[in-house]
Amino acid sequence: MPDLQRLHPDHVPALLAFEQENRTFFAASVPDRGDDYFTNFDARLAALLAEQAAGICHFHVLVDDQGVILGRFNLVDAANGSAELGYRVAEKATGRGLATATVRRLCTLAAEEYGLTTLRAATTHDNPASQTVLTRAGFVPTGEELLLSGRPGLGYARSTADQVSFDDGTA
């Protein structure tokens, strides 16, 4: 079973490989990070780890038993009991319920470890897989229409105190 781990410097090589191997796959459903992201990867990751150390963000990776990163699951802009959820899962790991199970686990961590009470998320209208993950994990549409890198999307929110019934057959 994959393990959700807090991001740390030892993850750098595997995380870069994850981003490079899945770049084209991700670009089909979320905005591409651009070449600069990869050129300056080490510096960007150091900045993210500094934000995490300051408690502004909480970054996680989903790692298999071989140390391969299967996904990223992040809580960003943590303040006043709230944070924004973001995630991406490797193409080879999709369709197995890993995203849903990991988002659920992160909701628990958000409440128990980070003291967060409300999580927000957003996805584009043309990303039904992400919409399904969010609703199965207890997020509800807020009705807020958003533009995500020029693409129309919708905001979601979830209270970490909500008890969500997980009888939908997903992991």
C-alpha cells in the first residue's frame, strides 16, 4: 500500500522524475508548469520546504514500496484554520482509487496534525476525474465559478469536522 509522506529533501530526485514523466499527462487536465519549473526545480523545492517549515503550507507525496512517487497532495496558504487542497497523481496510478483515498487521508491530517477546519479546492469543468475525487472525499461545490489559468472551473469546500460516508466502493 502506498505511503503518504510529508515532503522532505530526500524526495527531490523522485519528485523531479515524477513531474518529468507525467508532464504531458498533467498538461491535458491542468495548466503546464512550463520549462522554467524544471530548470529551477531545486531552488523552487527549497522555497517550498521553507514555506512548509514556516507552517504556511503542508506538502506531501504518495510513495510506493520502491520509493517511486505516485502523487503529490498539498495544503497551501494555510491560515486562520483554512487551506487550499491541490493534488496530482501519476498517469500509471490513476483509476485505482488512490487519489480519493489519499485526499481523505489528507483531510484527516489537516484536522488532526495541522489544526485546519476548512479545506478549499478547485478544478476545471473539463476534469471529471478530479470532480469525482473531490465529491467522494466529502467536498461540495461552492457555486463559485473560477478561471484556472484561463480555463473555467468551480470551487469546492469541505469542513474537516464533517463525517463523510465512504460506502461508494472506493479505497
